[in-house]
Amino acid sequence: MAKTFVAFPDLAEADVANIVLPDYIGVHLRLAQLRTFREFFRVFEGTGMTPGVHTILQIIRDNPGIRQRTIAELLMVREPNMTRLIQSLQAEHLISRAVDKSDRRARHLILTDKGRGLLDNLAQRVAALEKKLLGSLDAAQRKTLRVCLDQIRANIPY
């Protein structure tokens, strides 16, 4: 039996914008995340900042005293990995940890002045990233997007 060869377009040369994507929302969320991370690394190049560290620092800034375990659960990070990351941030003097008086195993996290300064110094880059990601959306669309993403998150238990 003779083999049949089919010519497929070279995906490296194909117009990626014209690729048909499945309706499954997970694909669209994943592709948006991948592009967001790619843009994050471009905008923050040379700072050593990663999306994960930036997120953790912002959460600690906005929730002073938050427990380490709470952040691990929120971000779905294994506790040993979170512990190493938190220890690293503490060693860099970006955060401080306080022992919970009622549960000595628990740690409360607080952003230090150095950590707050770092976030303040990166604020213009964050604004530029947000503008690039959301620039084509008006205020109402941004709010709707946030509400929809929060609802998706709420639909999926930890």
C-alpha cells in the first residue's frame, strides 16, 4: 500500500492570528496567561522580578499580616515551596515574618519599607504592563472582565 503524504503548513510560518481555537474557555485563559507572562518578563527585564514574586509582594502589601499558608492556598503553591520563597524574600529584607501568638507554627507576613519601595519603584512598569494588556478595553469592560475572572475563580474550590 502506498503512503499518502499530506502537505501541512509550516506553523512557524503560518499566520498565528488566523489559527482556529476551540471554544473551551480554558484554552483562551491559558493563552492569555502565556502572553501576559511573556509581556511581564519583557517589561520587567533586568529587575529579577517574576510574576509569582510580584504577586506575593502585592498580596502582602494589600493584606498586612496575612498568613503564609493563606497565600500558599490562594496561589495553589505547595507549602514547602512557599516556605522557601518566603525565606528568600525575608533574606532580601523585602518582607518580615511574625509568629502568631495563638499558633506558634503560623507566620504572619508584612512588607518591609524596602519591599514597599521596590513595589513603588516598579509601579510605572506595572502601569505600562496593564496599559498594554488592557488598553483596548474601556473601564466598563475592565470591570466586567474582573468580575468574570473572579466568578470563574469562585466556581473552582481550592
